[in-house]
Amino acid sequence: MGGVDFSEVVIPARIDAPDAADFVAAIGVRNAVNEHDSGTRDDVRPAEELLPGWRKQEFEPMRMLVARLDGRIVCRGIAEFRLGDAADTAWLHVEVLPEVRGRGLGRAMAERLELLALAEGRTKAIVYAPSWRAGGERLAAPTGFGDVPADTRETRLLLALGYRLEQVERGSRLPLPVDPARMDALLEQASAAAGPDYRVHLWGRHTPPEWREDICRLLTRMSTDAPTAGLEEPEDEWTVERLLADEREEADSPRTPFVAAVEHVPSGRLVGFTELVAPAERGRPVDQEDTIVLIEHRGHRLGMLLKAANLAQLERLRPGHPSIVTYNAEENRHMLAVNEALGFEPFVYEGAWRKDLA
């Protein structure tokens, strides 16, 4: 790999800052890889949209490495960390431009990320790797739900590095708009099943003060209630301080969030929520972010109630987007059943891999 240099990217304060060039170029690698591998521009994102996420270093530390080939950035590596009980884990990701693959850049970057994680005191690495190929020999997840292609660059590299497949995630897409009569029927049925003990609340960018503590409780439970198989994803604690800091950073984002939360009326507490995030451009897909209903309140069709109510809010306030994209573990049947009833269809499968670093 003559002519290759590795370095760390400085996260700029603004996208037009003097030191932002490497960050913008690295996002260019991300976009080129996503467009090439998926065959669509659905996940091509402007650098200014992604920058707010990189500025959340106080509660969600992240580091970005790049590889230059003859001076040009051609490979990007990411190491994400958490605090508290999650401080033993690193989430790693590598992207290599298609035209320079096969030269060992991906492996070299992965090894540097692992060393960086160890230097930060992390002893476990988790990698989520999309696998776009269909057909051929498959590698099954030990959960018994889902598989990934056994003979692709990402699978061969992860196995060679000592990672083991623990889980498969399904990427699903819902074409928009959904037939209004069908949506009304689903919402009416879910409301009837939930009954008077549950009430839906809707909001946008800022969590109402009276619900901040409840949303933090739900965000924390996202890391413990969702199935994670042998990944053993650690608890990721949210506090009101973290929530407010997150909302301050996202205030600079061109994306618009839409939240639906459900209150258990007898207790006056939120017991579930879901979030959609719409990009500025109407021609791009909407991201389905977190969705959770507390285990102790499942069985009342609250997942459908939340998603249908939020979809109705999106279509009322931001019509024109072509689709919604979401990811769920293949064994998360209760949430997949809700998505399938709404009309989501799978478009990609993603392997979730683990390696014990020490």
C-alpha cells in the first residue's frame, strides 16, 4: 500500500469552517460507498446534515480516521463510544471507495480502529455491516432468524479479523403516501385496542418539559429492551442533561423530527414513543428512528397506535417524501409485524458482528 497515509479527522464547529475540508471529504467517501453498494441515492446525505451528530462528543464520543492514497481520502473509519456502563464497548465501521478495494485498506483501517478502541479502554467491538448481495451460500445468525451472504468482502474480512455473527437486522422501506383510508382504519383499530387508558401526544423538535424525564427513561430502555442476541449491547443511560444537549445540537440540523408518544393515563407516565426524522429535501426518504413500547405495557397495540399516529402527523405536516426507512432485528417479531401491517418491505439485511478485543 505504497503512498497510503492514515490520520484522524478534526470535527469542525461549522461546515464552512477553515478546518472542515477533511470532514467534508470523508462524508463524500461515505456517500460514494453507500450509493455504489446500494445502487440508489437514498442514503446520500450532505455533510451539514451529519455534522450535528458528530458534535455530540460529551455524551456520545466518536472518532473518525481516514486513509489517503496519494493525497486523496479514499477510506473512512469510525469508532463510536458510550459512557457509564457502556464504556467497555466500541462500535466500529469502515468504508472503502469501490475503485481502491482489494488493496488491504479495509483491513488496515479496521486494525487501527481496534487499537484505538483498546487505547480508550474498550474490550468489545460491535460492527453492523450491510450485505447487499442476494442468493449464494449463506451464513445464518445463531438466533435462528436471518442470514447474510457467506462469500462477500465484508463477511470474509470480518471472519478473518475474528468477529462472529450474532444477529441479522432487516432494513425495510415503506412507500409513501400510504392510502389514507387504510391508515385511518389501522389507527382506529389500534385506538380501540388501546382503550381509554392510553393517550397519544405529538410534538416536533423539542420535548415538552413535562415529558423530558419520561423520554429519557424510554431512551435508556431502548438499549436494554430491544433484542441484541449475543451482542450484549450495554445500557446507554439518558439524562435530562443529555437530552437537552442533544436537542441543542440538532437545532442546527436541516432535518425535522416528528415524535409520537403514548401516555398511560392512570399513572400519568409515558410508556412508549416513536420518532421520524425528515430531511430538508422532499425527494429523499424519511428515517424511522427509535420506537419502543415498554415490555410491561405491550399487548395493547401501542406500537401500531404510535406508528400510525406519527405517520399521519408526517403526512399532514411534511407530505411529499417518497418513503420511510427503518431497521429492526430479525427476531424482533412484534415490531416487524407492525411494520409489515403498515406496508414496509425488506430491501437489505445487515449483519451484526462481535469481537472480544481483550
